[in-house]
Amino acid sequence: MATAMKASNSSPNVHPPYFQMITEAITSLKDRNGTSQPAIAKFIEA
């Protein structure tokens, strides 16, 4: 007898592409001298 794998009812998290998240972080942080990698990472995690 084969056992059937039960499908998960929850949908997977849908995130925008990584490039889009970085672009959004840079534009919303509005740092005149550029944005650091830690600042971008913190923005994406939030």
C-alpha cells in the first residue's frame, strides 16, 4: 500500500525579486552618499 503525501494547505510566501527589493531599499533610504550593504540588508529584513 502506497502512502500519499499530504499537500500543505498554506501557500508559499511570495516575495518580489531580490533586485527589486534592493532598488526599493536604495530609493527609500535616500542617502546622498550612497547606501551601505548593512543598511540595505536591514531594510529588506524589516
